[in-house]
Amino acid sequence: MPTTKDQAKDNLDQFFGKYGKEGFLQLFLTNYLQELVLLYLHSKPRAESDDTSSLLYADSTGKPYSTTQVDAFKTRLRKECGRRAAAIVKIAKDSGLLERLSEDPTSNPHILAEVEVAFRGIVEELR
Amino acid sequence: MGTSHAIGAPNTKKWKIAVAALRSPTRNANAVVGTTVSAAVPLIPPGYVSVPVAIAAYEGLRFAALVKRDGIDSAAEKTSVRLVEKYVAPSISSSLWTSISDRLPSAYGNSVFGKVAETAFKKTLNTVLTKGVEAMEE
């Protein structure tokens, strides 16, 4: 059944009531990182042996993983993206960036620079 | 049958490590995500992640604050969101992204990273609007 306007408002209010800006940013960054990781894992390989798109679905001998195994691995990938998203949000919270995200970033270039630093921070933060 | 690839694989040592992590018989999601991010992020030119992400986060938070304060119809009007009664959540997510996209330099918005931000933003807002607090459990 489609979501009505009243339900949408309730859902939005309840989400922000429980998780706040922090939760919204974390969910957005989890989805962003998941999309980014899958984009690269589905990139055009330079050699057949480096075909990550195939390696997601079959092992190095070519034996296919079951649908359950593939789904479970994608769930674990998402969980790891969530862990990194939480790390970015922590950086944003500790630096005060989270609060500043309520300002229009196009009128404050410092916000854009801070987002860049927070995002790139995950490369060093969590391996 | 072919596979559509939006980008080519990086030609770096870091990417070879990411490939090895995925190829490992004991493939570990933490290692795959960590090595993929380490290989990918340094190759993304400055601005291509931060600008779409910052503007989308700002617009998403602004919309939520307006809905809480003034209601959904008023928030939609103030943010130029076109509300479709039959498709409330997707029409808000899609329409709000159009506003975000209009504010992005085209180089960012039309890039593959702009598309990543678009998919992530629409998925996020759509899930929150339809599932509420359960959106975090996805």
C-alpha cells in the first residue's frame, strides 16, 4: 500500500526524533559508500583474472556462490559501509560539522572543505 | 550477454590488493570494503564527493525540518517539491534531488559520482519516508 502524506510526515518526524541529523547523515553515507564500493567492484577489469564483477558471484576457480551466499556477503559489505559511515559522522560531530550542515554549504566553502576532509578521513581511519 | 561498466578498474597497486581481498577463499567484507575504499577514494578528484554530499545532506535536513515545523504540503511548496499523492515518497525523493541537481555544477552532477550521490540520496529519503525508524535497520 502506498505511503500517504500523513504517514510520510509521521515516519520522517519519528526517524528524526529518534536518530536526529546524525542518523540521517549516517544512513545517507552508508548508502553512498555501498553504491561507491559496488560501482568499483563492477568496474571494467584490466585483465580477466581481475574481474571483480565476476568474483562477487563466483570464487577464483569459477564455482558460483549460491544466491544465499551472495546476499549474505552483500549484507556484510553494507554493514562495513555502515561502520565507515559512522566513523565519518563521528568526525563530523566532533568537529562541529554536523551542526554546520544546517547552513547552505554553497554559501560557506569551509563546509565543503570539511566534508571533503571527513570523507577522505575514512581511508586512514578504518582498514 | 555483456555487463555494463560505468568506470574502468583503477590501474594501481591498491586496486590489486582489493582484487586479492575479493578473490580470497575466506573473503572478508571488512577487507573488501577497506581495500576498495582505499583504492577508490584517492582517485576521486576533490569536490566530486563533497559537493553533492554536502548539498544533498543540507537539502535533506532542511526538508525534514520544514516538514516538522510546517507540515508536508508547506515544506514541499517551500522547496519546490512536486508532491504526487499516489507516489508520495518517491515523488519527494526524486523532486528534491532535481532541486539539488540544479544547484550542482554540471561536472559534478553529471559525473558517475553525482549518480552515486543521487542513488544514495533517493534511497535514503525514500526509506525514511516509507519506513520511519525502521530505515536504520536496513
